Amino acid sequence: MDASTQTAAPTNQPANPPFIRSGHLAAPGFSEHRIYWEEYGSLAGEPVIVMHGGPGAGSHSSSARFFNPQRYRVVLFDQRGCGKSTPSASDDDATPALTDNTTQHLIDDVSALRDELNINGKMHVFGASWGSTLALAYAIAHPGTVQTLILRGVFLCRRADVDYFFQGNAAEFAADPLAMPMPGAYLDFPTAWRHFVDVIPPEDRGDVVKGLAKAFCAPPRTDAERERLVQVASACVSWEGSASRLNRDENSHGQPNQKYALTAARILVHYMINGGFLGAGGEANRDNNYILDHVVRLRDIPVHLVHGRYDRVCHLYQSEALMRALRDAGNNAVNYFITTAGHSSFEPETDTRLRTIMNELPPMTSPETALLQSGEMMRHAEKPSDAVGNFGDDDVGSGLE
């Protein structure tokens, strides 16, 4: 969830911080995955790692524009299977891209990326939509590495959250396309919803996510099968795009790039059918409540939540639930902002709020200390020895608490 499009930046802000460098990281363990990353801003700046949405949307340089280039060192990366990371879920056989591709693997990639880039202290973690899910899961696993959480369009990845967007009235649609059995995004975008549901066979509409997983379960063997696969993937991505912005024309029939559609839809459904791999021990559990059940681990981390009041991809109730859970857990540093916007990061009020948050965060260190840290980083090219612990540990002995 969240394939944001770039819009013109305000005239008093640079479009993006300066590009520093990029590369590929060999994923930890015995894996074929190579993770693409980019850095923007200043190597001497406070590190910020950006978790992109989807899952499967890939990162985009436009995400770096929220950050002052003199203050921040911005790290973008493409999660497994998407963007410039390899192997790609756009391949006819997506099995390699979806193998060893779970939330736990993504968390491990973030830890490996910290080592690769010599980020030895705390960092800000910035996530939107599915990126907020991953940011929260990472912070729960490694709270001692997180200075601040900045989250937009919170997605908790519970069954109700997924069904709000993907299930709607699909089961009743053939008999009554205007049936209202449950709350959902379909109520606000009936034309776009019809285009989406029409590509799902009636027998699969009782559980849309399961039906989509069925459509993507095997590589296409013929041109007809591939055409059908692209049709379903494009419908899935177009439905998300139609519901993402307040000013989007839901009657638009523009088709997404086929490679992007296959990548984004396959990875999205791979995660949604498995509950975001947020069950106990990372197991597949569509009925998980993992984030709210573990929110106590975030009680010492300042959290900034930004959510569009008219977000119909990730409903406002998810940020509301997270905010209340954090405060009930004793976190007294939760700042909650509701904007007059839909889901996209780049709708004007949301864009402005995110910039303001990043500009007004208390500095992590003095400029002098930051300069010393930068000099130390440049003198030590080898990877640090204090690797971050595994998912769910307490970071004991990491020196990052």
C-alpha cells in the first residue's frame, strides 16, 4: 500500500537533498537477495532510514525531500523483490523473489544495512503505509536503535485492516453491487471498486485476498495465462491508486507499468495472505494483533503520527488505535496529527506536516559531536562488530540503549 507519485515541491524547499551514493547489499544468510540502497543529504548528518510502502512499491528519491540536507543523512532502500533489488517479483517465475521474503527478513536487512553504512548509533525511522508497519516491527525488535519514529498513514496489518480495503462487499457484489455488509474503501470509490472486483472470479470473491493469492500462485505457462496475470495485477494496483488521493479521478482507466504492477501486486498479496508475517515468531497469521500486543516495547521512543482524515487505503482508526495503545503503555511522547488529506504522502497538508516534524525534531547531537562521528565513520571502512540482535530481542549488549 502506497505507491505515491511525486508532486512539485514548495518553492522554499529544494526538490530533493543531494544524492551521495548508492549500492547493493548482499542480504544476510544464504540468500540470493541483493538489496539496493541510496543515500541523500550529508554523511555527517543524523541518520534517517525510510521504509517504503507496498509492500512491493519500492523506494523513490522523492521520499528524500522531507529532510533538510544539511541536517540529515537519508537512507532509502528497496525491500526484497522490488525496485532495483534482485531477484525481482516481476519475473515470470516470482518464486526466487518471494523466497526468504518475510518481515523478519526485512528487519534483518535493515540491521545489515546499518552495518554496511556504519550507522553505529541511533537513527530516526520514517515509514508510510506498509512502511509504517515495517518501521513499527523493526522498532519492536530493536528499540535501542531507534531515536524517533515518524509514521504516516499507519497500517497495522490486522485482518480487519486488510478487509477494509480488499474485501468490502465483494462476496455480495454479483447479486447487489451496492450492498453494504461492512465498512470499507469501496463505499467511497464505487466505480473504481467495480473495475477491481470485475477481474476476480465470482467463486473467489468470498475471500478476495485468498483469491488474489490463487491467481498469483504459479508462474504463467502460456501467453494467455500471462495476460491474465497482468490483468489481475494491474487491477490490484489501479484500485490502490484510485483510492489514494482526494483529487484522483476514479473513472480514469490509465494502466500502470506492467513490470511495476506484477512486482507490487505479487509482493503485496504475498504479505497480506500471510498477515504480514506478524504472527508469533514471524509465522503467517492473518488474525494477528502483533503491533498493538507489543507496543510496550516502544514506550521510550518519541512517536509522530500523521494520518489523512479521508485516507481510505489505511483508515484513520489504525493511527487512533496505535496512539491510544502507546499512551496506555506509558509513552508520553506521542504526537498525533490529522490532516485534511487522503492516503498519499504528497497531498499538501500531509507533505507540510511531515516536513515540519523533521525540521522541528530535537537534535540528536551537537554539530561538533556530529562532525566527530562523521570523521570516525570515514576512518573506519570495515564493518562494526556489534551487529544488531534478532527480531524480538532486547538489544542487550549492543551499546545502543
